[in-house]
Amino acid sequence: MIDERELDVLINDVYEYYGFDFSGYSHASLKRRVDRVYQMDGFTHFSDFLSKVRSEPEYFKRMVEEITVNVTEMFRDPMFYKVLRNDILPVIGTKPFIRIWHAGCATGEEVYSMAILLKEANLLHKSLLYATDINSIVLNTAKNGVFPLRMMKQYSENYMASGGKKDFSDYYTANYGLAKFGGDLSEKMVFSQHNLVSDRSFNEFDLILCRNVLIYFDKDLQERALNLFDDSLGKLGYLALGTKETIKFSHLHSRYQQFNKEKIWKKIK
Amino acid sequence: MQVLPRLNAIQDFAIVIVLHRKSGEDTTLEELLALKTVIPVQDVEDKTPLEPGYIYIAPSDYHLLFEKDKTLSLDISEKINYSRPSIDVAFESAADIYGEGLTAILLSGANSDGTNGVIAIKQAGGTVIIQDPETADMAYMPKSAINNMTADHIFDVKQIIEFINSI
């Protein structure tokens, strides 16, 4: 297990050697994640670990990929998708063209869920889904739209709980333990690497989803990310966060109106 | 459920509860527990500050972590010991920040989640109390901990209540 001081040294060195700034990440979860790689790769002396990270860019890349990986599922928190389906999409749907940003999309389950929702609302044809993540490996997975078949039962249940009435298996083809989702969904997706710590706004959106990514940031970095989202949202656009995330500590919260008790906010000013 | 109703209001410390709970979006557990105690129950969201005098309950489907600046943070990585929130994760994180200032109480449960956690707490100088398995609905969890480390106290429910009320 590494200690706080060692973590600080690592963060410092990573910034100095590679320009990646992890200083704004929440220390408790960062430490857990670094510990995991540390133990998984069999290190017993921190100095060996540090030295490898410094001198081997390939190892550094692997470390970053391991510590920025996020677990996600399709139609996670079905009630959230139900609200999207019934209350949010009908409003956004009145626009001639819909742009949605999934910030920190990981392996893409959320993006495919959204595409399904849009298709069922007959809005997919005039939508574009931008999916970004700091981690290029998970982005590749997301692009392929291939997920383990054994997860489909859970996803199907989530889908139904969110108000889905179709046969979920119609959306994918099964082969060798894998489920591949249709090209009609992925052709409306654009995937790109983007770092919420350092990169800027690149477009204006009607809906931005960043669910369970901000929990890994400390308050200052969360503020930066929220400002970035604010810059990227049109007036009356929506911001959606994870079920236990909030914008209430941010100075922007007075310009947003929360939708009931959901973690969805509308930009009003 | 037996302990909470008999706790007096607390002043200098906070109580954080980690329960294995079904993932789901209602807060009925928080509401239910709030009804049973005089100590105010604070909702937990990411970066909620820990304040003395309150009870905090780990939300379902997230791991609960403790930060240096006395806030609670959340993590949604894979389940540990089939659990999320995992007691081990919360205990290890708390041990890191609070060290000797921490008292942990491990109660009845169905798996060994919590064993590694109490070991970490002991190593960090904290106090570990384990519910006497004879008095627990599910003895597996306390037994597993007792088999793997030396607790400061092994108490039944009454003794647990007295202990907390005397802090």
C-alpha cells in the first residue's frame, strides 16, 4: 500500500514527466486505484514503481488506463432513464437537431442506452451523440458496441424498468458470448479522447451527461468541469449527473433549475 | 436497528453507517432509520462534509470513502466481497484518515466483508469492537473478523449501546 506522501510524489512526477495532472483528483479514490495497480503488478517498493512510471512511457500509459477505468452498465439507474424518456427527451425533441455529450463515457453503455431511447422516441435520425473519455482503450470498446452477452439479462431488466416496451434483444446480435449492438445506433455516435482536467469546450449541446465521473474529482476540479459543461450548454440545455452527485456546492447552481429531485438540471440563465 | 433507538444525542463525533443494501433508488432506509433515532441523519452525496453530531449512511451502489478535508466521497468501481458499499473499503479508507481517532463496530452479516477493514483499523491505531457472534442474527461476519484479528472488545448489543453512549 502506498501512503499519502508517496501518492503526492507520484502525482508530481506524472505531471512533470508526462504533463498529466492528477492533482485535482479525489485522493481517497485515486489512492485506492493506484494501490490496485501497484499490487496487481507486484510491486513491493514504491521507489521501483515510481522509477518504472518515470522511465517507461508504456508502463505509464498502462497505469493511467487502469486508474481511469470506470465501471458502467446499460440503463443504469432505470428511474433516471425513465425521466429522460418521459420528461426530458420530449422537450429536447422539439429542436430541429439534437446534440448530446456523454462526458466520461467509458466503455459506452450509457451512449448506446441513449441511442435506444432516442430511436424509440423517433429522434435518433436528427441526433448526434458525442462520447468522450480520457482513456483510449475504453473508447475503442465503446466504438465497437460489443458487450458481454451475460450482461444482457441485467441490461434487459434495467431497460424494462426504465419504461422500455420492446424486446431488448432486438437491439443486438449474439455471437460467441458477445452482444453486438446495431450500426444504426453507432452511426449516430462520434467518439473522441477528451480530458476534463485540461481540455476545453468543443461544441454546444442540448444535453450533457457526466454520470459518476465527478465523484473522482475534488471540489475544485469539479468546479472546473462544471464550468466547462456550462460553456458547452445552450440556454435551456440540460446537465445530468450521477444519482449521488450534485451541483449545489458550485457557484453555478443559481443559474440552473433542478428537475424535481432528479440529478438533472436545466440551464435557465 | 436495536442500537440506534437507544443512542443519546452525540456531540464531538459523527457516526457513519455502512450497510449491505439492495441497489435501488429510494431513500426509504435513510428515512426509516431517521425515525428510530434522536440523532439527526444527514443525506450523503458526493463530498458531503462530515460534521459531529450526525449520522451518515452510505448510499447504495457506491463505495464510501473518507477524504483528508473531512468530506465523504463516493466511488463506483467494482464490488468488493460482492458488496457495494463494501465495509472493507469504507473501513480501510477511514483508517487511513482517522487512525487512532476512529472506533469501528462490526455487526451481524452474511459474508466476510469487514474483516480486512478492521485489521486495517487496528493497524492504524483505531479501536475495534465486534458484535458477539452468539448475539448476532448472522454470525458469519463477526466470526470471520474475530478469527482473523484481535478486537479491542467483543460486545453484545447492550454493551455496544453503553459504549457509544459513553464516548
